[in-house]
Amino acid sequence: MLLKLTGGTVYDPAHGIDGQVMDIYVRDGRIVDRPREGERIDQEYDLTGKVVMAGAIDMHTHIGGGKVNIARTLLPEDHRGDPVDHTELTRAGCGHVAPSTLTTGYRYAEMGYTAGFEPAVLPLNARQAHLEMGDTPIIDKGGYVMLGNDDLFLRMLAAQKDQNAINDYVAWIIHATQAMGIKVVNAGGISAFKFNQRMLDLDEKNAYYQVTPRQVLKTLARAVYELGVPHPLHVHGNNLGVPGNVETTLNTIAGVEGYPLHLTHIQFHSYGTEGDRKFSSGAARIAEAINRNKHVSADVGQILFGQTVTASGDNMSQFRNAGHAHPDKWICMDIECDAGCGVVPFKYKDQNFVNALQWAIGLEIFLLVEDPWRIFLTTDHPNGAPFTSYPHLIRLLMDKTFRNEIFSRIHPDAQKMSTLASIDREYSLYEIAIMTRAGAARLVGLHDRGHLGVGAAADITVYTDDPDREKMFAKPDYVFKDGELVVRNGKVVKVTWGATHAVKPEFDRGIEKEIAKYFDTYHTVKMDHVKVTEQHIAEDGRNHVIVQACKGRRERTA
Amino acid sequence: MDDFAQASAVENVTCPFCGLLCDDLTVERDTAGALRVGKNGCSRSITFFERGTPPLLPRLGGEDASLQDAIAGAAEFLRRAHHPLIAGLGTEVQGMRAVTSLADKLGATIDHMHSKGFMRNLLVVQNSGWLTTTLTEVRNRVDLLVIIGTDVVSLLPRFFERVVWNRDSLFGQDTAQREIVYLGGQNIDTTAGIAPDGRKPEVLPCEPERLPEVAAALRALVAGKKLAATEIAGIATTALEKLAERLKTARYSVFTWSARAMDFPHAELTVQNITETIKILNQTTRSSGLPLGGNDGDVSINQVSAWISGYPVRTSYGSGHPEYDPYHFSTDRLIDRGEADVLVWISTFDPGRIPPATNLPTIVLGHPGMKFDQEPDIFIPVGVPGMDHRGVLFRMDGVVALPIDRLRSSTLPSLGEVLAAIEQAL
Ligand code: SF4
Ligand SMILES: [Zn+2]
């Protein structure tokens, strides 16, 4: 099967292509150079005047696993506002803040996205995360598995175990949960909450293990690096949402001694304490730190006004913020001496000073970070806003007039506390293609996605160039997934099932003896039953695991 | 690949027969395929694993029929139906995925056999939320366990062995010193709560239907209010005051209850008094809920339903999209009011869970050992998940999902296979 996509204007930053008119050939789901001698073109799409990019990749979106399903169960009233009927082709479900898995897949594809990564897979809940992702159609999936609050890791750290032993455990967890990377959420803090600590700053000790978040972060960042896992340690910082947490974030950046670090939903961690209300923007300082520290990347976690639900592993913070729940109901959970979760529905209001400033802080960060390869477009779905608001967010970045118009309507005191209106930058299509495609693929470690070079998977999105960027990005003309046309004019025309990406760093399997004994003695499941295998993932008859390469285990660095 | 014709002893088997999902059983198989629980069983697992399953044909109108004919017959009933009800739902994750697919196609309503109890908890979740914990946390942290209106063990036989009287724990606790309080209920067997050193649990009994008063009183006391009454439903107020004090000084108390056992009107308000008590306690110390459940796949099927549709069960696909109504879409109500016109009843774990008496055309997909008072129009025996085929189950806490394995050769199709075939035949 050979496709020809003819005459589109191509944005492919991985190859430095910035709006060049060219043809793309696709054979059996992969991009090829040109047809073979005498090879027939089975289908041709005339893309003259259209914008062509690789399929978009959401590198941080809560689409599957325990807390997402709790959010769904918690909010029937929200689903009722967005019922989704079944059609000849697609199944019924619901949308808005915590959509059903089926609707999630359809809607991502209909926005031109072809992959999404669940950033908070708990080791003991990984099977559920993969089950849900397996029921998410069309797009590719993957997850970052959470460490740093699990008893075994903290115990190893407290016992000052050799870094190599830690690396083996980290690698074992990645294998056992079919993950793409490691995430740490409120390092040591979720565990500390179980010992009734209510805050944990970077250099504060967990009451039981006597280790600090700084130690957790450094050790895990180093483990990820030494294992050759392409995705840097994915960090949800300590003190989420706390005024003044900009200091914690800056210290976190400085605290990992140059190991690669990805700071997630950094907007929620960029707050100062200036002004009458003791709440101010730390965006400029954060952006400056990112600009200066080349080993650091971040996604924004932009908030947008309206109803949403916050779903997080950070039950320490969620419990602290539960008083703001809207509607007034919330769930917190301690989980398996391994992790936690907290789900708090929330409504961001443009006439609320704090919310309005949060909105501005997120945009300031987007616009002040200079390198689009190291800043990523997220709303931390659904924590800042549901993913379906991405086209609106893209317009905010690309259209200064539109942005300033909204800015002029938010809470006036928030306007006074923000420099947003003085920032002239508008993102270009090329830069959007970097942050949502080429950069995201590179960051996650998807070697054959996010670009349109020969050999890449043919995940391709075609848009009509429209000065209204929201309209443009909401409704692509065509979306191809692995070379198959899955969306036409913003509607699903074919349902495929995508695949699950994982990495398999090398490690010494001898570690299993210790882990097995630990599970036998203290847990309520056997080590072997924790493991999610490739066969388990394929068991639904349509999903499978794609293994992305690690660059190879590095020798100990110090 | 296992050779199921060989006799063998399978270790570390995961038991699918209650919400604890113990995964440490040894199950022996003889050459005839009969199973015997060796190590780590309980009376319930022995009954369920060792129950013989005679090779059994489907039945159409009470007569033996081929699987093909039974599937065609079921499809015919369902094609003609306007409001099919798929209930029982005693199945695991993969079976439930097939249920939701068929329900979507048919515009059916789905409900579970244990929803009556499950909904009491769910109404609280959807009204005010809660704070809960999971089994491994309990095993390693609980210092005060308050058991409300249930003996726990008739639902979850190995509960105390697995998570209360475990010898080793992670944080230096002397687990034998754990305090157990049975609050409410009458004539409850509290022997499982006796500590390894013979120390007896505290028992504060009351008539089951007076539990609402007791739960409300405890909440008030924990909130710092004074009660004028000297006793609540036969329990001395001073005893409740003492309990409230202990809860405040405990480091990690856990409340557990069986919503199924709270069989009185508006029991959800009693659940809510418990969960709000927990919220108050967490202002100064740690405390968590551990609602009991997980039997017959109730936790599993609600999880699947929630991710597939956004809603737990008592959901109807009748209008083309899922609609959820915890009152209107109950099995009893739909049958009593004649709103359903075909009943599909599913119970793959327990042959004792037969469909409610009804005049509706009834299709049963279930355990081959099922015995009916009223022969259904169609009966298709299906395999038992975790014995005859693989599957996935969620534990009572809704967090840990474990694979359940095939243990013997079987000619029975899985529920998922039968449902997919019915969907095909529509
Ligand atoms: S307690 Fe439950 S899960 Fe454990 S062996 Fe008995 S029936 Fe099976
Ligand atoms: Zn997140």
C-alpha cells in the first residue's frame, strides 16, 4: 500500500523543515523516500495549500488509571453535560473533564493527536492504567511510573544502598509496569503524609525514613540517566500550589547536580509571595532558570477558566486544597505503601484573583522560555483544563491580540501583577510543531514518532491554514495513524487501536530475589503478580507493546 | 504452555472468590482435572475451587442444544428486544468489556447483583467523597480498627490473617497490640478479632437498624460535640466518648463496613456519617476508610463501566449514549415495573446467584453448576474465570488488579467469547 501526500506545506522541525512545499510517501504505515521503480501509487491526497505536521504528542495527560477512573466516578453531573452517542463507527461515552476512554481516544485523534502519555502510573496500579489505555482507541499510549514515595525505594535510600542497586530496582519497576519513564510526585511527601506530616520542603526530612526530597530527586534523576532511559526524571515538585514555591522549584533545578530533569506542570510551582495578597508570579525567574539550565525542560500545565477536576498522586497537597473543591466533594487515598492519590473537582474563575494570575503565570512561562524544544504544551489534563481546550491554548500562544483581549478581562488586580501584556512574542507554526511534535517525541524517547523523516511511523496531521488558530487546530482535514486515514474533517472515519510504548533498560535481575522477599513479607500481593507483561497488554486482542531504545546503560558517574 | 491433562500442584494461585484476592494459594489438579486447595485456602475458596463442574451443554427452552444454536437463540431474543437488561454481572474485567460492548450495541441497561449495597457507598462518593486506604497500608499501619456492623470474615474469610494479625510489618509496630473495636450489629462472631495473645476485641453491639444513631453520635463526638443522652441504641455514651478519644490519639485508624449488610432505609447516610468522621479525624491525625466488597466482581465491573462510559453500573445505553441513574436503573425496579423486556443474567463465579423470579424472557450465562427454580429460556454454561480461563480482577480496594489464571482443561467457552459471538450474530 503506497500513499502520496502531494504538495503540502510541511513543518518538520526534527529535520529543520519550516514550511517547505513537498511530497510525502507512505508505504505500509511508514514514511518512505520515494516509490520503487514502477511502484503504483494506491492513493493520493492533494494537500496543496495545507499545513502538514507529524501527529501531535501529548507528553503529559491523565488518561488512564485509578485516579482518572475515580474522577469519572465522582462526577456524573459533568458527564451529563457532554453525552456522546454511539455511531455506526464509534461507541458511546462521555466527554468534558474526565471523558470515557473511548471518547478520549476519538477526541484526541480528532484534534490531530496521535499519542498521549499517562504521567502517573502507580506501580501497584499499573495494570489498571494499561487496561484503560488499552481501551483508548486510535492514539498510541504509554506511561511514566511513579517512584520516590514507595517504601522500598525510601528504605533503600535510608539504608544508603549503592546507586547500582537503586538503578536495578528502578529498571525492574520500569519493566514490571511497561513504562516509558519515571515520575516522582512530591518526592517523599506522599509517604510523609501517611506519617501525618502536612508539608515537606526540599530539605525537610521524612519523619520515618529521615531522607529529604532533595536526596530522592537526585538519586532518581541519576538512576534514570545511568540506565539510559531517554525520558529524564519527570518531576512533580514539592509544595504544589503553595505561594512562595518558586524557591522550592529553583532549588530543585539546582539540586540535581546537572542530571536531566523534566519539571511538570511548572505553572503550579511558580508562585511568589509579593503584593498585597501575598501571591505573585514567579514566571520570569523560572523561565530564566530554564533558559540557563540546558539539562532542564518543563511542561506548563496551563489553567483555563471553567470547571475541571484535579487528579493527582499528591494526596498531601490535594488534602490541603480540598477546601476549594467545587463541587464540594473530594477523594483522597493512601495506596499500598507505594503511593497515594487525591481527586478534587475545581472551577477556575477569571474574576478570582488567584485563578486569573495562575492563568497569566502559565502564559508568561510559555512566552519567556526561549527554547521551544524544552517547554511543552500541556494543561496537565484535566488538572488545569481538559485536553480539548488545546486549540484555544495554541491560539493564546500564537495570537497576541487575542491573548491581550482576554487578559484585559481577567481580575484587575491580577492584571497589575502580571507582565503578560508587555510580552510581544507570538509562537510560529514551526515552534508549535516543535513543542507538540518533534520536541515532545525527543523528550519522551519516541525515536520513530514526532517527525516526517524516512522510516518514521506515518502519524501525520493535515490542517487548513487559518488565521484563527483555534479553529485550525480544532479540526484537521486529515489525520493518518500508522498510514491509515483515521480522521477526515475533524471526524473519526476509522477506528484503530494504537500501541503502547515502553522502554526496557538493562539491569541485573539478581535484584528480584530481594524484591520477591520484600513482597512476600510485607505486601498483600506476590512480586510476580505485580508484573504487567507484554502478553497482558496484548490480551485484549488489539494492543501491543512497542519497545523504544534506551541509549544503553552508563557506567556509574561518580 | 501448561499441560492441563497432567496432574500438578499450582503454586501462588490467585483466588477469585472474594474481594481479598489472596494470591498465595496452592491448588492441586488430578488427571481428571478435579481441583483441590492445598495451601492457604479458606472454607470459601475450598467450596468454590473444589466444586465439580460437570460437562454441560447449553439448553434452549429446557432442552440440550449446541452452543451455536444457543447463541443464535440468544441473538434472536435480543434482536427483538426494545429494553434488554443485562444484570447479575458476576464476571471479571475481560467479561465486562464484552458486556459493555454488547450493551452499547443493544441499547441495554446494565446492573450488578450487589449494586444495592455498592450504591450505598457510591452515593456517598458522588455526594461528598471520602478518604480511603488499601490492604497493604492496613497490613502495615493500622493501630485501631473499627469494624462497623459486620464480622468481615463471612464476606472475606482471610481478612484478619492477611492484614490484621500479620506478624511482620514495615514500621516497627507490634501488630499483636492492634486494637479492634466491633461497633454495632448483634450476635456478630468476633472471634477473628481476638489477638494472637488471646486479648479480646472490644464489642459495642446494637440492633442493626439502629446503627444510624450510633454512627451519627460517633461523628458528633469526634467533632467535639457533647451528647445529652447517656446511651445510644443501648451503647453507653461514655463508651462512645472513649472510642472517639482513642480515634483521635490513634496514628492510623481504619474504619471498615459492609454496605451490603446495612439493610435499612437510607443506609447511605450512615456510610456518610462514617466517612465524614474520617474526614474530621484527618484534620489532626490519620484515619482511613476501607469499604468491604469485591465479591462476584462488583468492584471490577464498576471500574470497567466507569472507564468505558464514564459511569458505574445502573447505566442505560437506551438513548444512544450512557445514562446513569442509581435508582431508576436497578434490576428490581426495571423488572417490577415491566420496563425491561429481556433479562440477560450473568454469574460466572457463583452457581448460587440465580436470576430473580420474573416472567421476562431470560437468558442465563453462568456457572455450569447453576440450578434454577424456574428454567430460563436459554442457559449457556460458561467457564469460571480463574479456573477455566484467564482474566483480570480488581480487589476490594479498587486499586490492585491481578491476573487470574487458567488451572485446568475446559471445554466451556468464556463469557467474553459467548457475548462476542452473540454480538456478531445480531
Ligand atoms: S479469603 Fe477470599 S480470596 Fe482469600 S482464599 Fe478465601 S475466598 Fe479466596
Ligand atoms: Zn499531571
